Amino acid sequence: MTIRLSLSAIALATLVVIGVPAAASAATDATSTRPGGGAAVAEATDGYTPKTPEEPTLAGSSAVGECDRDVPWIQYSVTLTDPDSQVTAPTARLVLSDGAHSTTIALGELVGNELSGRVLWPGASVDAAGNPTGWPGWELVDGAWTQTDGNFAWVRGRISAVLEVNPQIAVALAYPPTSPDCVTGPRPAAAGLAVTGGTLGGVLPAAIAGGVIVLGGTGLLLLLRRRRRQG
């Protein structure tokens, strides 16, 4: 009887010794998976830094009004910065508005996140040789150029301009002013003639030719008078 009790005690003690590490291990595992547990936090944060995508921008882009051979143009340069490739349709456009009117000008698709070039101002037009045939705020009536509130006349005033791709950026843009070398509207013709939008290039040669004829006639008359006196 005593031997049996001793063997039972030894067996129970052995089970207790074996069970304690297992229970401790189970407790450790429970702690590691318990929300807020020290081990779980260490595993979740060790070597991990969440990445926030960088927003694309059009910083450095521009649009400027310029006059070339009496034609109003918009010179533009678009630069897209998109480090995380979030823009899937890189097509550029320019939106003009004066608060009451607006128009959108398609510029084209970016190549290598860049695009540059120039487009006519709304209401302007040119012929096949690049000569001006129309200006915003003007219309040809019965062979004479007349100012009008139509044909995008509002773009010659105070406007806002925005370049858009997917991000957008406001740009300072204004209709180019007239200068002695470049007129952003019909050139006035000689006095007494209708304003037809032609340049002074066609008027000056005619005036010079007329002057040559007058001078030639005057010289001929003087020569005839001199001969008569000598005779």
C-alpha cells in the first residue's frame, strides 16, 4: 500500500513538472496574440513603415500669351510630377474663364510626363501660309472688320486660366498686347479705306509706286521746259 502511494505521488509530481512549461508556453502565446501585448506590438512594428502615396503635381507648368506676325498664340509647357504613377490618362487641357464664359482647349497627351507647344487663342485663325485671318472680338462684315461682343471677345479681357491633367494648376495668362511690331487685331488701312484686316505691307508698295510716278512726271516736265528755253 505504501509503495503504491509513493508511485502515485511520483507520477503526479512528474505530470505537474511537465505541465508547467506547457502552461507557461500557452500563456506566452496568448500574450503575444492578445491585442496590446508587448510581443505582438514588437512583431507588428519591427522594420515596417507604412508608405503614403505622393500626390502628383503640375508644378513648373506655364501658359503665356504671345503675338507672332499679327497672330495671337498661347505658348504652353506642361510638366507632370507623378512619382507613384497615379495618373493613368495623362491628357492635358487648358480651361479659360471670365466668370460668365468658359472654354476648354485640348492640348494633347503628355510624353514622358511632358508636353509643350502653342495653340491659337480662341477666336483667332490663320490661312495655310500662317497669315492672320481672324481675331477674337472681331468679325468681317461687308468686307470691313468690325468689333463684336461675339467670337470669344471675352478672352481679351480679364480671365483665369487652369492647366489640367489629373492634377491641375492655375497659370497667369493674358491676351497679348499690341506693339509696333505685332498687332493682335486688324491693322488699320490708309485713311478713307475700309479696315480689311490686311497689313500695311500691301499699302506701302502702292504708295511708293505712286510717289515714283509723280516724281518721274515732274522730272519730265522740267526737262521739256529746259529744252524749250534752249531752243
